[in-house]
Amino acid sequence: GVNSSRWIISPMDTRYRCWETWMAVLVAYSVWMFPFEAAFLSACPHKTEQLLSIARSIVDLFFAVDIILTFFVAYIDPTTQLLVSGSGQIAMRYLSTGFIMDVASTLPFEELLALAFTAKHKISLCFSLLGLLRFWRLRRVKHLFTRLEKDIRFSYFWVRSARLLSVTLFLVHCAGCSYYLLADRYPHKGKTWMGVINPNFRETSLWIRYISSVYWSITTFSTVGYGDLHAVNVVEMIFIVFFMLFNLTLTAYLIGNMTDLVVEGTRRTMEFRDSIEAALNFANRNRLPPQLKEQIIAHMCLRFKAECLNQHRLIEQLPKSIYKSISQHLFLPIVEKVYLFSGVSRELLLLLVTRMKVEYFPPREHVILINEAPLDVYIIISGEVELIDYGSYNGGHKEEETVVATLQTGDVFGEVAALCSTRHGITYRTKTLAQLLRLRTHDLIEVMQIKREDKATMIHNILAHI
Amino acid sequence: GVNSSRWIISPMDTRYRCWETWMAVLVAYSVWMFPFEAAFLSACPHKTEQLLSIARSIVDLFFAVDIILTFFVAYIDPTTQLLVSGSGQIAMRYLSTGFIMDVASTLPFEELLALAFTAKHKISLCFSLLGLLRFWRLRRVKHLFTRLEKDIRFSYFWVRSARLLSVTLFLVHCAGCSYYLLADRYPHKGKTWMGVINPNFRETSLWIRYISSVYWSITTFSTVGYGDLHAVNVVEMIFIVFFMLFNLTLTAYLIGNMTDLVVEGTRRTMEFRDSIEAALNFANRNRLPPQLKEQIIAHMCLRFKAECLNQHRLIEQLPKSIYKSISQHLFLPIVEKVYLFSGVSRELLLLLVTRMKVEYFPPREHVILINEAPLDVYIIISGEVELIDYGSYNGGHKEEETVVATLQTGDVFGEVAALCSTRHGITYRTKTLAQLLRLRTHDLIEVMQIKREDKATMIHNILAHI
Amino acid sequence: GVNSSRWIISPMDTRYRCWETWMAVLVAYSVWMFPFEAAFLSACPHKTEQLLSIARSIVDLFFAVDIILTFFVAYIDPTTQLLVSGSGQIAMRYLSTGFIMDVASTLPFEELLALAFTAKHKISLCFSLLGLLRFWRLRRVKHLFTRLEKDIRFSYFWVRSARLLSVTLFLVHCAGCSYYLLADRYPHKGKTWMGVINPNFRETSLWIRYISSVYWSITTFSTVGYGDLHAVNVVEMIFIVFFMLFNLTLTAYLIGNMTDLVVEGTRRTMEFRDSIEAALNFANRNRLPPQLKEQIIAHMCLRFKAECLNQHRLIEQLPKSIYKSISQHLFLPIVEKVYLFSGVSRELLLLLVTRMKVEYFPPREHVILINEAPLDVYIIISGEVELIDYGSYNGGHKEEETVVATLQTGDVFGEVAALCSTRHGITYRTKTLAQLLRLRTHDLIEVMQIKREDKATMIHNILAHI
Amino acid sequence: GVNSSRWIISPMDTRYRCWETWMAVLVAYSVWMFPFEAAFLSACPHKTEQLLSIARSIVDLFFAVDIILTFFVAYIDPTTQLLVSGSGQIAMRYLSTGFIMDVASTLPFEELLALAFTAKHKISLCFSLLGLLRFWRLRRVKHLFTRLEKDIRFSYFWVRSARLLSVTLFLVHCAGCSYYLLADRYPHKGKTWMGVINPNFRETSLWIRYISSVYWSITTFSTVGYGDLHAVNVVEMIFIVFFMLFNLTLTAYLIGNMTDLVVEGTRRTMEFRDSIEAALNFANRNRLPPQLKEQIIAHMCLRFKAECLNQHRLIEQLPKSIYKSISQHLFLPIVEKVYLFSGVSRELLLLLVTRMKVEYFPPREHVILINEAPLDVYIIISGEVELIDYGSYNGGHKEEETVVATLQTGDVFGEVAALCSTRHGITYRTKTLAQLLRLRTHDLIEVMQIKREDKATMIHNILAHI
């Protein structure tokens, strides 16, 4: 095992990923060229024919290399989710899954047949039929797209659009080539779709013939159907019947996919509109003063923007160990600097930190109202928080509010009320968008019970601070 | 900072909003005219040509003004959600984002090139290519539509339909102009899509040529494809192949959007039907008497209508401070007039008011049943509530119900049972659609504990009332 | 008020509902005939022309009657949800909403104009323009369809399909008539879409001309576009451009609606498949014995069938008063006959009955397992329940189960364990699909505390029964 | 009853299921051949005509047998969900539901009429009209597809696609045959859609005529509409108008179905992307170190893969009795071998086993963290779990972790802390994908109270193990 694993490649290796992508490109080339060659090869000048043949050989060589390479690539076992890198196991798995088809789709049947038979027309037919084995390779392109769809570095919308476009283009190309083949092989030249327009179509350039085929193909696929090119004999009619049945499905599939993407893309805007509309209806029905109405709308807008910042759900899904690492990395540097915890043991800080939660508040939102029970202690990570005095409750008129002080990054608030178990004596309101660390009073007191000396330090800190 | 900010414009300023809308209109004009001019300018009479040139210059002037103006428009910083109005910061941001493209799309290349070269055909080509820079301006129209989609003063359905229609119309117009350009520039006049029908098409009026182009374009886009106008040469075929690929996507996108809007629009009707159907099935399966069945259906219908009136979810989302302002504004004037709270201190009323919730009851719905525990106290905001006596439980037959009294706006009920901790002695039922303020007995008693003199006043009020 | 209300009609009156439906039929006739008359009236034989004119007058007469009638129809006030039947209020509301348009769409402009002018061609034009006012009447057809969509006696699928079909047919008809009008009014007969095929098309029968127009219209609307009939002159091209833009939207709307209906229709099957699939995966992965696997699948299938029978959600939405009536109607007759409650006061039974819930159990499902805590007491409404003894726990082999007894409608079980607070000594399993009344032991004991004599009766009943 | 039920067939009987499928195949043949025979029978050579007639008779014979057979097939009563196998009840039900239509669609009207009338053309017409009764049989094919859709052995996507394809093909075939019938029966041969192209179309082979009809049909259905074959006379136009209306609906239905399937198929990928995206945004915004970021992403990916393995929801839906059997079958063999429970009575083990839950943990996930409260005891079913020591908390650096031991299938952990009520002294982390049995400490202790001797055994086991 030790010796062999030196030669084993990890499937997550960047170089192997590049090789896979390169193979997908080669597959795309080979399956694209196959119908073209089957239909137009006899019409090509000899030079082009030779070039295409060489290209085909090189591609097949790459596929042969890939078959050998696959014997050295580790795989992930689906039951244990572990990487299997024993060469025996790898070989067993490959031989029992895709090996035979991979070899069959790589063997150069044309050249082998050319040795056996000498008549050209027979080769052509065999080539057409055995060449269909190459479509087995499309599996690789499908895998690439599936991987890209799950890769969030790329936009889902564009990856799926690219996939649909590739499928459509390939189908249109294949249909065009096949349809030309029908006209080319039909005995009575004048009674073919191309022969009706130009009986000597074989004399025109390859380029014009190919473009005409693709033009017919896309005209039919998109259901425009001008009718300038249409089926003439029965064979063409049968071909079109099946092509159209296939088109119907593909068109419906395209529309279905687009609908899916559109619905996904507009969901958030719709939710936003619904919530704003509900707020406005509420304000109008109750004839709230315009000032209050604006405040409500502004709050709804900000909440919508800040919504994606609150990641409670995400963090709750993570396992405890990862969450511990995250909170240690994020909060410990801040918490260490807070005056309340200066001199407190690292052990206690670690316990505290895992119990904290980060929250975002939009600007001018009240964090703590006067007379509230001391449920939470807050530490400011970013943004500013103001202490506001409303002037001893004389009628609740807002005009008399006074900003007593402004707290900034690293400041803690609510700790005095929490530790003294009294109600808050002042209101705390955010000035800008603020990111706050929230610690439940309950958790703080629970943790403080664990170490007596730390409890003493913290109480000492508070007294010194006041 | 103080001096410069005198010249700074807020992006929410109404006048600036108007300017932005006006600029979007100009953009629409300029990108609409560009393909038309590229295709048909040479066919225009000289007078029209001059007029169009002047219009172009005026539009460009406006865009130049807008570029300068942008240096004086404040922006909202996405991290702090605060308005940035420092001229340095504004300039830095604009220079690093859209400035270069804005300038490039505004420079009058045609005139500059006319100075450099004198041959007309070269200008025409450069004009076509550099003019494509103008499509950069479309960004503004997109922003306008995105803003309108989020603006709930306009119907979402119509804004999105307008957006889709604009995109469709613009595409059809562009495709028509481009297709004409192909026919116009093709050397062999007889072998073009227009030349096949009328070899001297250049002699016909501009109007007929434009309409024919747009007619072909929309016939192809909508996939009708009559076939009276179709591709004749290879260049046209290639153009149509790409146009159709694009059409497929756009058609699917149109259908996807419409499906999204339809699904959204019919959701409520479907929910209504589902609930009614469930109710009816229930009634039929259990063979309920027709009278009871009708009552159930009527209740379901009214509940569906009144549903949008109950805004608990909305209010729960609002921050405490806003909720306090709302309840103070809505409920304090009503609560002050209730006999139970006459003479009670404003401070206590404020505390009570924030604990109240508003609820809507459909007509003839029971609010409190006889013998119920005194969980809530209700104050009537609007509508009427009847006190009903069912005649001392003699078999539960409904016929003997007697309306003892009718309560109206400002009346309170359930308070006696709540403060005496006894079960309710009578049934309360709504007569019309009623809006009630609900206060939990628990909250009422909790608040009463805070001030002894107010508690005394309230008990005195009740005794005086009875 | 008293006198006038004798003449007021309720909008829910069956006869008025019939009148409304009849008016909708007349509207359908009049808007359908209007484009036909505008296009083909001059081509009709004189007799047909007279008949159509008479029909038009009769329809207008009906509309005039309806305008007068509307002054006597009560309406539901949207704010109080009460029926308003004061004739003054009705008149005010009608005059301020639809009255003017109703009168304008009913006045026989053609006849009035015939008195003013004598030249026939002028009338024809005015008739075309003023006749468009008749489309205002379509509002009524829309109301009818909206009402039918909410009426659950009709299938939602078919009502919405009928609505979409009506819209499509009407559009196709209008477009066909308008397109014929263009050909008919165009000065150069040979250069019209109909003239190209048959220059003397005016001599052909009315029937052939109408069918040709509709044939063109539907060919274009469905985007088939054979091309045998196509636009020839510029006016026709412009018409087609707008017609196609409209078609695009309508097609997308049709597909959107169908998608909505299909998604709704297949949701349940999908949910069923998902749950069965999950169950099967679970069974396979854990290699459960086939017998157990079948049991699980059978349970899932039955649960799916019985799901719609459990109406907890519905009942929870109903107000307490209605729920009380329902439970009294449904359960009292059964509960009265149960031996446990014989001789118990009606008052206590009523209290018990409102606390009961009905539940459906699929066949062969265990209701109570041996050794379970006595949480609930069950009364059988329908179906059968078996008492099963598993033979004192010797290894849990199922083969040795013995059916001790079978309970039927009206029997109660679980009551002994509940009142003696012991664990259940036997297993209860359903034999057929069973409908059971469940009463929580907690509720039963709570209610029993209220009346001492009833408690004694019940304990006496149990002792007598054992 | 006893005697008759010997002859009764169960509807779930495999042989009867095969018969039903065979009948569906025969239905497919007969409804497919009917329009073909109606249109082309007169054009067939005499030999083919005789063959088709014999085939028709054989099919009808099978249907007759099926009618008789149905009297011996039991059915499931929808109200009791029990199998009804009384022959009287079966006969009553069949006679009152489908019997008459089944007989009407099976009677050989053609042969019966041939006896009555001798003129051939009259038979042909009657045959066409009465043959429509055969479409009643399609009900069986619909039932087959509905059954297949609910059968999870077949892919939902492919069954529904097959259903849609069958409907489409059948419609295209019917439309083609009907359209040929129109051309064939029209008096003026030159003025038909086929006669325009080839006036002597009746002389061409049957095959060419059928393919041409189907080619026209599919060209129209797919809305391509080349226009090479189009309506010529009024009758054909009317036929096409109705055919297109029907097509519109069917196309929309196809697209709606495809959208439904696509949305269903992509939901999981979308959810995966959303969760990964949220995780990555969170990591980037908080600038987490790359190592931690990778850990989070890896966790999200694994969680997504293992998600389908956690079947809590499924098990919660199962009735208690089935759950008991499952847990007994799955967990008892494992639990019996655990050292902790050696010598414990089977009764207690059964109680414990029903309280256990199976859970999957991805590799390298922490199951228990050091210092955690002892909430759960775990037994390993598969996979491996490591005991890790982090080296007495010196700064929380991960590098110093030491694997103390590795636990494997059948091992139990967490039991010491649970029974001694102390905090865990070490961290437990999965090494591979692990399947664990979780038992709440609370449940374990509760069960232990039931039997004193078993409690003593277990404590003895622990002491011996340590």
C-alpha cells in the first residue's frame, strides 16, 4: 500500500481537475465533429480531410491516456465518505463500471476497418454507426456542468443557461448534419429538400451547404418554420416527425428551466414588496402621522438590507466544534480588550465567547429601552451606540431627547444593570449600522459561578469603572 | 466639509429623482435612435438627417451635464448605511466606478472622426462600432425599472410587464434595423431578403422599408414565421441563426416571468378555495344541519376578507421604539376616555398602552363565552358588541337568546371578571365587523402593582360604574 | 326606510343571481356581434341586417332595464360588512361609480346618428368608434368568472380553463374581423391579404370570408403561421406587428396559467411519492425484513388516503361558538349512549363534548399499546377496535397474538386505566378504518371536579360495568 | 359467501395486474387503429383489410372476457378500506358504474350493421360514429398511468414524460387521419390540401399518404407550420381552427408539466447552493482564516450528502407498533452485545430499544465535547469514533490534539458520565461517517428504575469495565 500510494492521484488535486476540464473540451470537440464528418467528409477537400483525421487520432490518444490515468485516481467511497487510494480497489471499481464503454468509444474503428475492407462506402457506414459510441463520452461534459452548478464561484443562472445553450446548439448541429445526410444519400437528387431549390447543390461550397442545414435546423427547432426549406420526400418527412417530437420536449424543458430561474430570482423582491405593502396599508388604515409612517418604511427597508447579515440559522447548523473555533477567532480579540474582562482568566473568556451571538442593528434602532429588564449585555464590534435621556417622562414628547454619550467599538453596555439585577436607567440607540455581541445575563452569571476569583475581578472592574 | 456640502445634492432629493427619470427618457431615445440611424440614415432626406444630428448633440450635452452633476451627488455607504457627502469621497467613488465608460459613451465620435477623415463610408462604419458604447447607458433604464419594481405605489404586475415589453420592443427594433442593414450593404441586390420581393427596394419610401423590417423581425420573434420574407443568402442565414438562438431565450424568459406573476396572482384565490372546500367536505361528511353549514361557510368567507386586517406579524417585526410610538398614537386617545382609567396617571396609561393589541372580529363572532376564564379585557375601537343571555342553559337551544345590551366605541368589557378573578357571567358577541383592543388580564394586574394610588382609582371606578 | 325597503332586492337573492347570469350572456352576445357587424354588416343580405338590428335593440332594452334595476339592489358595505338597503345610499353609490359608463354603453348611438345624418358611410364609422363603449360591459363577464372561480361547486380547473378559452376565442374573433375590415376598406383591392389569393373576394359568400379571417387569425395566434395568408401592404403589416405583440403576452399568460394549474394538480402525488420513497429507502438501507417493509408501505398509503379526513386544522380555525355547536351536534348523541355517562347531567356532557376531538385511524393501527400511560380515553364513532393479548412478552414474537374482544360503535375504552391512574393492561388495535372520539384524561378529570354528584355517578357506572 | 369467494380474484393479485396491463396494451392498439381504419381502410389492399378485421374481432373477444371477469374481481370499499369480495356486492357495483359503457364499446356494431344494411357507404359512416365509443376504453390506459405514477419503482419523471408523449402521439395520429379523411371525402379533389400538390393522390401508396398526414399534423401541432401543406377549402379551415385551439391547450399543458418537473428536480441543488453561499458570505465577511473556511464548507457538503440518511421525520410518522418492530429488528442485536447490557433482562432491553434513535455523523465531527453535560449515551452501529485529548487547555491551539483511543462497532460511550452525573472528561469525534444509536440519559435512568436487579447488573458491568 505505501509504495503504490505514491503514484495515486487525489481526485481533488488541482492538476487533475485541469486535466478533467481539458478532457471535457476534447469530448466537446469530438462529439461536435462526429456528425459533421459523417455528413460532409466526402465533400471536403483532401487536405481538410487529412487534417481532421490527424486531429481525430490525437484526441483518441488523449482518451487512451485518460483510460490508463483513471487506474491511478483515488475515489471517495460513498458509504464511509473516505478517500480510497488502494490501487487494487481503484482498478476493481473502474473495470466494473465504465472501463468497457470507455475503451469501446476510444478504439479507432475506422482505421481498423480500413485494414479489413478496402471499399470506401462500407467504411463510411460502419463509421457512422460505431461513431455513435462516442456519445458515451458526453457523460464527462454532463459531469463538468453538474460540478459547475454546485460550484458557487460561478453564477447558477449563467451555468445553467450555458448548459441549456450547449444542449440546444448541439442538437441543432446534429439535426442539421443528419438532414443534409438524407439529402446527400437520397437517390433522386431533385426530390430532396436541398435539390428542390438548387438541383446541383453538391457543386456549391461546403460552407454554404453547412450553413443552410443549420439554418433549416434552427428555423424548425425555434418553431418559426418559414417554409422556404421543407421536407420533399417520405424519408425526410419521417425524420422531421421525430425531430419535432424531440423539439417539443426540449422547448418545454427550456421554458421550464427559465421559469424556475425567474421564480427563484424574483422571490426576494416579491417578499420585500409584500412586507412594505403590508406596512403601508397598516399605516394608512390607522391614519398614522407621516413622520411615523416614514420611520416604519425606513425600518422595513433597512431590515431587508441587513437581513442577509444575520446568520443565526447558518451558525446553528454548524457543529459545536466549528462554532467554538469561529467564535474564538472572531470575538476573543474584542472581548479581551473590554474593561469588564481585564485580568479575567483565559478559560473563563473561552466559555463566555462560545455563548455570545453577533447581531446587526439598523441605524437609529433602540437596543435597550429605559425601564427594561436586564436580559442581555452587549459589546460593540463596529458602529456607534448613543445613550439617550428622554427627560423624566413628561408626556413622552420626543423633542426633548438628549444624547448623553456615544459608545464605540470595544465598549460594553448593559453590564451594570445585569450584575446589579436592576432595571435599565437609560435608553440605548444605534447611531449607525451597528454590529453587537449579545451575551445573555443568565449565561454571564452562570459562567461567573464557575471561578470565584474571576467573579471578584469582574466586580472589581465594574466598581473601578463607575 | 461645511462649505463644500452646501453644493452637495442628496440622492433622495425629489428634483434629482426627476432629473434621473428625465435622463432615463433621453437614454431610451438615444439607444432607440442609434440602430435606426445606422441602418436608414443614408436613406433619409437631408433635412431629417440634420434634425437627427442636432437632437443627438443636445442629448449628448445633457449627458455631459449629468457627468459633471454626479460629482455633486451624495451616496449611501453600503457598510455603515450612512449618507456620504464629502466631495472628495464622492469624486473618488465615481472615478473608480462608472466615470470612464460614461465619458466614452458621451464623446461625439462621429464629429471627431469627421475632422480626421473626410471619406463618408469610413465614418459610417466607425459610427456603427463606436455607437455600440451607447448601450452602456441602458444601465440607467435598468436602474429605473428596478427602482419602480420596488416602489409599491406602482403595481408590480404592470411595472414588470412594461419592462418585458420594453425589452421585447427594443430587441425587435434592433433586429429589424440590423436585418435591413444586411440587405442594404449586400453587393448582389437581387439576392437579399428584400430584393427578392422588390429588386428596386431602395427606391421605396423609408417608412415602407422600416415597417417591412420590423414586420419581418416580429414575425420571426413571435415564431409565426409566415415565410413571405425569408433569408436568401448565407450572411442572412447566419444572422437569423443567432437571432433565433437569442429569441428562444427571450421567449422562455417572457413565459417564465408571466408564469411567476400568474402563480403569485392566483395564490390567494387558491388558498381561499382550499379552505372553503375543506370546510364543505367536513360539513358534508358529518352531515351537519344546513344552518350550521352556512354559518361555517360564512365565517370562512369573512375570515378571508378580514385576514389582511390582522397585522400581528407586521407589528411583531417592528422595533420596540416604533411600536411604542404607534400604540401611543393609536390607543392613548381611546384608552384615556374609558371610564375605568379616568383619573389614572399618564405614566401608567403609557405602560398599559404598549401592552395592548388590536384585533378584528367578523360580525356575529363570539368574543367571550359564558363561563370562560377571565384571560383578557377588551376595549371597543369601532363596531358594536352585544351582551347575550342564553336563558340559563336549558338544553342549549339557540332560539332563546336575548340581547341584554349593546356596547359601542369606547366601552370596555371583561374588566369586572378580570379584576374579581371570577368566570364571565354572560356571552359577548360582535354585531358588526369590530375592532377591539385586547389587554391580557395578567398584564393589567402586573401594571397595576407598580402604582398603588392608580390601583385604588381603578377599583373605585369599577365600584362607581357598577 | 320601512316602505322603500319593500322594493329593495338582496344581491344574494337567487332570482337576482339568475338575472345577473342572463345579463352576462347578453353581454357576451353583444360584444361578440359588435366586431362581426362592424366588418361584415355591409356584406350581409338585407334580411339578416334587419334581424341583427332588432336583436341589438332588444339587448339594449335589457341593459336599460338593468340600469333601472340597479337602483333597487342592496349592497354590502366593505367597512362594516353589513347589507345597506337604504334607497338613497344605493342611488348615491351607483351614480358615483358605474352609472355614466353604463348609460353611455347602452344608448343606441347608431339610431340617434341616423336621425342626424343621412349618409350611410358616416354612420358606419361612428358606429365603429362609439361601439367600442360596449366593451365596458365585459366587466360583467369578468365578475361572473371571478364569482365562479370562488364558487367551489364548480371545478377550479375547468372554470379557469373556460375563462382562458373565452378570452382566446374572443381575441381570435376580434382580430379576424379587424383584419377583414382592413382588406375591405383598402383602396387597392389586389394589394390586400385576401385580394392576392382571390381579387374578387367580395363576391364570395359571407361565410367563406368570415372563416378565412378566423383561420388567418388563429393560424397567427397559435404561431403556426403557414404563410398561405400573409400581410401584403404596410397597413396590414402594422396591424400584424401590434397583434403579435399582444399574442406574445396572451400566449405567455396561457402557459403561465396552465403551469399554475398543473403544479397545483400534481402536488399531492409528488408528496405521496416523496414520502413512500423515503420509507422505502429507509427500509432498504436498514435491510428490514420484507414483512415489515410491506407493513410500512401499507401504512404510508393508508395514511395518505385518510389524511384528508383529519380536519384538525379546519376546526381550530373556527370560532369557539361554532365549534361548540358542531361538537354538540356530532358527539352528544353518541356520548349520551355511552354506559360511562348514563345518568350524568347534560351540563357536564356539554362541557365534555367541547373538549373532545375526532380522529381517524387506518385499519390495523395500534391505538393504545400495553403498558402505556393512560393519557386518553376513546369512544368509537364508527369502525371496529380489537383488544389484543400478546401472551406475556415471551420474546415479542407476533405470531402468538390473541384477539380477546372486539369493540364497536358506542363503546368506550381506556377509561378504567384513566380513572384508576394505572398503565394499560392490554393493546387496542383498529380492525377497520375507525373514527374515534379522543378525550384527554386530564380534561376528563378536570370536568369531573366541577360536579360531585356526576363524578359519583361515573365511578358507579364503571364499577357496575366491570 | 364461503363457496363463492373461492372464485373471487383479489385486485392486488399479480396475475390480475398482468391481465390489466395486457388489456391496456389492447386498448392502446384498438384506439390507435380506429382512426387509421376509418381514414385509410378503403385504400388498403383486400388482404390487409381482412387481417385488420380479424385483429379487431380478437381484441373485442378479449374485452368481452374482461367484462365477464370483472364480475369476479373484489374491490376495496372507500369508506371502510376493507376488501369486499361478496359476488352480489361486486355485481351491483359494476352494473351501476361502468358496465353499460363497457358493453357498448365492445359490441361489434360494424358486423351487426352489415347484417342490417348492405350498402357499404352507410356502414362506413356508422362505423366512424359508433367507433368513437371505443375511446371510452382509454380510461384503462389512464388508470395504468395513474398507477405507474404512484409506483415508486419507476421514475416519476419518465412515467410522466411517457404519459405526455403518448397523449401527444395519439393526438397527432388522430388529427392526421381526420385531416386525410377530409381530403378523401371532399367532392372537388383538386381543392383539397393533398390534391393541390398531387391531384391524383389517391393513386399513391398508402404509406406515403399516411406519412404525409402525420407530417402535416406534427408540423401544425409543434407550431412550426412550414406552409407546404395548408388548408385549401372552408371545411379544412374549420377543422384547423378547432385543431389549433386544442393544440394551444395541449402545448401549454406540456410546458406546464415540464416546468413542474424541472422545478422539482432542481430544488435540492438550489437549496445546497443557497446554504453554501450563505456559509461563504459569512466566512468572507468575518475574514475567517482559510483553514476554518474550508472546514465550514466541507461540513456543509457532507451534511448535504448525509441529510437523506437522517430519517427522523419518517420514523416519527410511523405508528408506535411499527416503530417498535423496527427498532427491535435493527437495534436489539447490537444492544445485546454491548458490555453495559450483558446479563440484563430482555424486557428492559426492549423498553430501552424503543427509546433509541439512530443518527448519522459526517467524518471528523465532534459528538461530545469535553466538559459537556452528560445528556446522551451513544452506541456505535457503524464507523469509528476517536477519543481526543487537547492537552489541558493551554490556549486552545489545535495542534496538540492526541488520539487517546478509537472506538468501533458495538462500543458504547458517554455511559460513565451519564450514570455518575459528571461532566465529560474527554472529547469524542467521528473518524469516518458514523451511524450512532443515541439514548437520552434521562430515558436510560427512567428505564433503570423499573427493575432493581437490572440496575445492579448494569452498575456492576460499568465497575468491571473500568
